Amino acid sequence: MAPKRLEIGHPKSPPICGVAGCQGCSWIFSGLDEKSQHELCRMMRSVEYGADEAIFHEGTPAFGFFIICSGKAKLIKHGPGGKRHILKIVGPGELLGEENLFDGGTHTASARTIEPTRARFIKREDFLDFLKRHPMVALQLAEKVARELQGFQAKLIETAYESCRARLARLLLALAEKYGTVNGEIQARISRMDLAEMAGISTETAIRTLGEFEEKGLISLRRRKIAIIDPKGLEELATPLPVETIENLL
Amino acid sequence: MTKGAELVQWLGGLDPEASKAILRKAHQKVFPAETLLYAQGDRVSGIYIVLEGIVKEFASLEGCLRYLRLSGPGDLLGIGEIFSQEPQTLSASTVHQSRLVYLEQAAFQQICMKHPSVPLWMMRQLSARLWELRMALVETVYVESATRLVHRLAAVGERFGEQRSQGTLIDLKLSREEWAALVGIAPETVSRVLHDLERRGWVALEGRKIWLLIDLAQKVA
């Protein structure tokens, strides 16, 4: 049922810092030897946030980046008139704020938790030094950012030419692919407002379109959870984005 | 200016050894106007650095054309694909006669492994491109068509316009359909907005040439 092109092509790296319950760290750290893993570990600082808490704000100095250990967070860009667009959602073993390591050190978007989140923070200067000594990690990070870039290109093209219905259908399929389903129910609690802000449509349109999908028997709505009843029907409304992203759900 | 001197100018920020390594491996090529450099779906064979001229990058989706970017001196083409090792996600063709430097993929990879400052320098370019795309995405979603066209005219004028006594000349020979593809709006909207801007005295139209007669960026700030 899932859109094939969104399958994650790179397995996570084995756990690095030994945090309890860790299912693996970001793919960019794959291939590091034990000594380098320890070196990386020594740079990390633990941080914890409650649900719906700010991690960083757009326009503020970026002192480093985060590796999410548990929970989920969203990266938000503010548009004109205070409107918000969710650029991506990150979960365990994924990076947050890494793109600002290289561009002058200011956050170009805001990050907020969706649920209680534990993370490791690494300072910018420490990590840039580490990258200079580990070109393979630098290349893997570049590949991750490059694929994200291609994902945003595809979203931009889609946004200009595709209907709200197609965008929402694709987002539901991508969420199912990313977080899995049990009896069709997507295993993530995403509010209607967050769905709208990810698809780039108004909350009213998202609610109306979800209602339409339910009437057509494509999905069923259960409070904050959504179950996909007819994945083929949703796929007919929207083909997957022609890009294979690593880690993040765009 | 020699190829070396020009490249060094665009490779600013790289350590001198890494710059020299790129210079040794890079080939310079001149392409006439409207030459296709690569097409969407092509296998990636290397990266280009624009030294002179303008290159348009575009994609088509189910028959619709979208121009993603106009690149000029100092810009890199194909950097996303060289790292992701996916086929080209965009097509690229020259607008005017353009001079580019080409670096083959194998040489690029060797240089990256030997000089870690190169992938870090490229990451700056990737991050900047990512930022541009995110801005464009938010603008496409939330900003109305006319304002987006005015923003794009102002940005293109600032980057590629020629300063003349009567104003800034944009002479990229882009049709109304191409401007529409660049902004992500209908060609009819481009024509309507351009004529409206002309009536206000903000622009003057001369075939495919567009004169910016005032500071458009300030008008829509």
C-alpha cells in the first residue's frame, strides 16, 4: 500500500551513545569506528522537552544541532501574515537543525516538539572539527541534505500544479509509510492543523477534504488518528514524490 | 581573466590546497545559447560551476514545466545529484552563451576524500539552496500570484539585470510562459500583471525585454 519511492534506503547507524531504548542513530554516522563513536559521544549533551515546547526559534543564533533520541518534533517556517508551514517532521535517530551548521549560524526555521522529546545536542564548532577529521560523515551528511533539497524541489513543483486533494492524499500515504499502520490506523497523532500546515493548505480545507475522503471510503477518522481504508484509492489521487528522502518526512 | 583566477574567485573560502586540486581537474567549456547541459533523468557525471552567462534549471511534471532557478557566475549546477547519486532531478540549459567549468564525478569524489574542506564548502552551497527552496515553497503556498511575480522580477533584476540610465534591463529572452513557469503561476496572470505594472509606470515592456523603472523590491516589501 505504501508509496515505494518514499522507502528509506539507508538503515540507521547502530546506537552510539548507549541511551536506553535507542533503536539506532542517524544514518550519517554509519561506518564510524568505536574510537570515533566515543569521540562523537563526548561532544553530546542531553536535553529534554515536554510536548508542544519550543526547541529553537527562526532568526535566533544556531549554536549546534540535535539528534532526536525519542519523541517527535516539527520544523516550521513562518510565512506572511503569521501563517505557518511545517517543513518536516523528525523522529528518533534523526537530525534537527543540521542545515544551519554551514550557513552563518542562524536558524532559518523554528522547531517545536509534537510530543515529549529527548535529544542529544552537539555544538557547531565541535561538530565541524569532527567533520574535517571524518570526511565520510561529511559526505553522508551532504547526501542527506542533497536528498532533502531534491524533496523540497519536488514539493515546490507539486505545490504549484497539484490540487489540495492530491497533496493531502500524498501526505497521508507518506505518514503511513513513515510511522506504520495497525489495522490501517497511522501510528502518529498529528493534529488537523499540523496536517494542513504540512500539506500547505488551510485547516478548513484540510478538515473538509478529510471529510470528503471519509465519505468516499478512502479513510476513517478516529479523533486525532486517521486510518487508511483504501490506499489504492488514495494513490490514484496522488503519485508519490519522485525522490527518495533519507530519514525526514517532508 | 584566466580560468584559474576566475575559479579561485568563485572557490573563495576553500583552503588553497583544495582550490588547487579542483583547478587541476576542472575543464572549461563554452556553450552557445539554448544548449541543453543535461536533462531530467540523465545519469550524473559531474558538476558545473558557472563562470559567465546564465543557466536555467527546470523540471516537468505531467506536461507542466516549472523553472526552479536561474544560475549565474559562481553558482554550482548538479550539486544535489552528485551527493545523492540519483539521476538528474532537473534539466539545465543555457540562456545566453555561457562559460562553465566542469568537474567529473570521480575527480570530485577523490578531491572530497582528500580535502574534507570541499564537502563542507559544498554543504554551505547546499544549505543556501535548501533555504531558497523552503522560502519559495512558503511563498508559493501563502503569497498571491501577482506579488510573487513582482518579487521574482525584482530578484532577477538585481542578479541578472543591466543597470542603464532609464532603469534596470532584464534581457533574458524569457517568454510569458517561461516567466509563468519560473513563478509557478498561469501565463495569463503573467501577462495581466505585467500590463498592470506597465500602466502604473513601474515597468516598460519591449518584446521579451523587461525594463524595471522603479525599485520593485521596495514597493512590495
